[in-house]
Amino acid sequence: MKTVIVDKNNITIGIKSSGIVVETQHIPFRLIDMLVLCGEMELGTKTLLALSKEHIPVLIISKNNKNFSLTLPLVAKNSDLKIQQYTSATTNRLGFAKYFLEEKIKNHSSHLKQIGVSLDTNIWLQKINSAENIPELLGVEGSFSKIYFKHYFATLPKVLHKGKRSKNPPLDPVNAILSYLYTYFYNVITARLYIYGFDASISYLHEPFRSHNALSSDLLEIYRSEINKKVAQWFLDKTLTSEDFTKKNGIFLRYESRKRLWKEIKEFGNSLMSKIDDEIALLRSTIS
């Protein structure tokens, strides 16, 4: 996926010759699958309409990294897929939910094995198989996650974390970057589902609620372990340190540090998105 990231302040993004103009740089639409805008900048309605016409989603991230907004192009298509998606969610929701949780546990167990922790994956898979409803599955997921993160945080210097997951707001640097990347890829997955023709709010493992794109959360579960590994790597190799975060009603990545980290995020995202696209295609073929 060709992602263009603009992280600047006090600029205007315009349109010229079938592309966007960022200061003196011209970027053709054909080189943009998704546009990520960070900081404080101006876009006119002409620019937004042109991006929508080219079917380019726009992810907007506030300067303080606390707020995300996803603007999707107006594309009416694949009503048949949405009907099939709804049917599968009503007739075999539990089966699909078990699949997503099985994949999560397999991937997370593999990550633990890489850091020297062995879990009996079969025990967890048996618990999933015997679950009779979604609340039971979520109970299994919650129990597994507590064990997983206990070992995960143990691999990182204690000065960087409090030993457990925290969010809304994150309370330490590790949780801050975990939450940031989870939210970033949740929105990227939402955009990809939309472009493929899915309704991202119709889900299996997670409960649809208000504006929650629960299917995006279902898919994200499969790849959280890869995000966790990348975050650990950044801290262990000093790509990120505690100095890259600021404390104000929680712990958040500094604006300057985010700008420096975009190259790493983009490279990681490129490797992850091919897998996510494959998973979306698999889901589409399964419910069709």
C-alpha cells in the first residue's frame, strides 16, 4: 500500500495536475493509496473532493497524538458483499470469532516463544473450541492477554513501563506507543476494509458499538503481536527512549519524536499491510 505521510505545520495542501501539492513537492494521485496528515495544516474543499474522487482515504492525526479522524471517499459498491457479511455475522458469528481469537493466540504464543517463554497453546485453543458464546471467548482472550503482557513487559527496562497495559490515557512510554500504533493500524485497516467493500462495523469477535469499527478490531487482533514486537525492538535498540515522550494528562509521544519515527512506521506498515490485505481477501472469499 502506497502511504503518503505529511507531518508539517502551517502549510496548505493543494491540487495540481492529477496530484497533491505539498509546499514545492508534487505527488501524483497514482502514488497515493492513503494520505496521512499530522500537525496543523489547511485543505480546501476542492482538495478533499479531488481526493475522494480518486478513492483516497485521509487519516488525520492531531499534533499532540491524542486524536485521530478518518475521512473515507464516497464509494457505493459491493452491496452483495455487505449482505453476505451480515449473513455470516448472524448465522456463524461464533465460528468466525473463534478463528480470529485462535490466530491471535497462535501469533502471540509464537512471539512469547521467541523471547524464551513457552505456553501450551493447545490448552488455550481447547478453551476457544469449547466456548459456547462470545462472552466466553472474550473471557479467554482477557485471561490470555494478562499472561502475555506480564511476560512482554518483563523483557523491557522497568523505567519504561508499569508492568501492565494502560490506555485512555496510557501511563508510561511503552503503553503510549502501543496505543498509538494500535490506533493508527485500526484506522488503516478500516480504510482498507471500506475500499474492499466491507462494512467495518459488522463484526464477529468484538461487539459493534456506536462508531466502533469492530471488524477492524477483529482483524487487528491477529497482528497486535507484530506491533508489540516492533515496539519492543524500538525501545531495546534505543530508537525510542523515555525522552521521546511527554507527560500531560497521560504519557504521549512527542511531536518531534513522531516526525522522526515516521520512516520506521512506514517501513513496518508496508510489511504488515500485505498480510492484512491477504487476510481481508481471505475473509471475503470465505463469506462469499
